[in-house]
Amino acid sequence: MSLVKELAIKAKSAANELAVLDTAIKNHALNMVAEQLKVNSQQIIEANKIDLEKGKTAGLSAPLLDRLALDDGRIDGMIEGIHQVVALADPIGETIESWPRPNGLNVNKVRVPMGVVGIIYEGRPNVTVDAAALCLKAGSAVVLRGSSSAINSNRALVSAIKTGLAKANVSAEVVQLVDTTDRAAVDEMLKLNGLMDLVIPRGGAGLIQRVVQNATVPVIETGVGNCHIYVDKDADPQMALDIIINAKCQRYGVCNAAESLVVHQDIASPWLSKAAAELKARGVEIRGCAETLKLVKDAQPATESDWAEEFIAPTIAIKIVKDLAEAIGHIQQHSTGHSEAIVTNNQATADIFMRTIDAAAVYHNASTRFTDGFEFGFGAEIGISTQKLHARGPMGLKELTSYKYIIQGTGQTRA
């Protein structure tokens, strides 16, 4: 039997036990996991240093190294995320709706665990903890397959998680790590029908498309982010500047960072020159349309592929448009359906933009960097779904559940 199948079988058995645990037991287990992460923090950081050194040797970019890096602050953030999950209402067993039938049957739609969730993700070790915590609270076992670039970090994190679970007398088998860098393990996970109830990929476009195109188990497509900020002619100039600097520059290696700036021609001069200077002062390379090149010194001509690119780097594409309709058309053509924003003081314009733009999250006068389970109050997230079936946007506890119908009768038979 292969390693992956063996892990999935263990997870399936543990999921059956986890599904019937009450909220207090699950919360106690999560608190023990959080405590153990703190206890093991230095071992985790030391393991992460090995991954970072290997990443530097392999030539990983600065944003990707930033995604990979762990320190005391980031471990504390993981712990806080777990505590927020503990504080959330347990969705399992919730009656979503119920109704009586004329024949006396009572129909109840009840939220239940997904079962076994597979997470396939790239070099972000925090996903290991977020996924384990959310799946545990949602009553599902999880099979984790991180990238080779984070394997030492993930081993250390899963070791702490399993120790915490054992201390709470909850089966450590509910969290499984596919401890191999063999890419064939991913392909096998995608075809474990009957053992794997759902697979969620988190990473770049290549990983996500590989999973979507090859899986025979259900998949939720997550978050490649070509996010746009549209600065309308009625925008507050300083607000627009603050938002684009935050959305682009706070962190480059995240899917909710702005990759494209769209500017109404009536505000482009002189606002764009100032915005470009602020971006360049932070090391951002600007690639612009022909009109942008007239206003921004040293900008590079944007290629057609730049308009659709998730740079995950200090690079931004800038397009000047004549009106709202052109802005919407440009965004709709190149959006990945993740997060889009408009900056304007004209409520009617904002309403049109918000209703028309087809994305999981649409913002008015705010940075796209808020598309995040933690920021939405979910405690953590399993990923940001850019599809429309089952779940969309940051996926918290409820999005990790299914439902079934429980029907109460008094001996009814169908004629």
C-alpha cells in the first residue's frame, strides 16, 4: 500500500471519531495545540531556518522567502488564529432550516463534517496550522501536502500539533502530513475517491490548474489573485494613494496584493505622477499603457500578458481609462475573480462598480489586502475560493462543512 493511501485510510478512520466529538472537546484540543506550538516555537523556527537556507540556495525570490519565513511573531499569529477558531460557534449539528410536510414528516437540513479534506499547498507554513485548526473544529480530518521548500517547517509544526492533540486525548491521526517531496504523491491524492472527500489547492496558477485538471475527487479552486484598484475621477487623492500603497506594498507575496492599478483619465494628472513616485520609492517596477508612459518617467511599456499577471513581486501594471465603463471592461477581462476595489466618493459610481464586477470580494474605499479569513472574523481560512459553487471568498468553518437531511416521522409510508 502506498504512503498516501495509508495516510488517507488513517484519516478516514479518525474522521469518524472526530465527527461525534462535542464542541468542548474540540476546543480543548485546539487550546492544547496552541499551547504546544508555543512550547515548540524555537524548534519550529530552527527547522524553518533550514528551509530558508535551502530556499536561498535554490534562488527563491524575496517575496517567496517572505512567505516561507517563520519567527516568534508569525507563530504568535498562528496561535491567535487558533484561539479565534476556538471562540467561533461550532457549525456541526446546526439546523440550517427545517419545515413540516403535510403528511406529518419533519424535514431538517443539518450541517455535518466534510469528512477527509486534502490540502495541497506551496511554501506557506502557516497554512499547516490554519488548515489543521479549521478542519478539526469543523469535524474533519485533514491530509496535508506542503511543498518541498517548507518540508522541515511542516514536519516541526505537525509534530507540535499531534503532541497537542494527544495531550487532549484526541486522536493525532486526524492530522496527517504527506512527508515526501515526491510529486507523484499529489497525483495520488487527487484520485483517492472514497477516501478523500475534498481537495483544496493553495498556491500559484500552475499548482491550482494541475489539481483542477487532474483530480477525480471534488476540488475547490482557490485564489490566484490579479487584483485591481480602480481610482475613479471622484476619488479622494490621499485616500487613493494610501490604499494603493497598502494594497501593493504591504506584502508582495500574497494573493490579495494589488497587481494592477486602473486610473480615470480625469484624475491621472497629476495624481498618477505622485502615486508612481511613492511606488518607485518602495522599489516597485511600473509597467504602463501608452498614456501612463507619458506621465510616469522610467515606466516600462506593459505587454498584453502584464494585464493578466499575478506578479507576486514589486511590480505593478497601470492602465489609464476614459471612464467607468472602460475600467469595468478592463478589470472584467483580466480579473481572476479574487478581489477588486474602487476608490471614489461618488456613491452611485461605487454602486455600479460593486454590482457589476464579478469577483469573490469587491471593495469600496478599502485595500484588497483585507480578503483574508482572519480579517473577516473567521479566525483563519482554509483558502480563498475564486469559484462559485459551494464556497466563494475566504473559506472559514461553515465553508468546510456539508449538510444532510434528517427526517423525523411517526410511521409514514409513501402511497
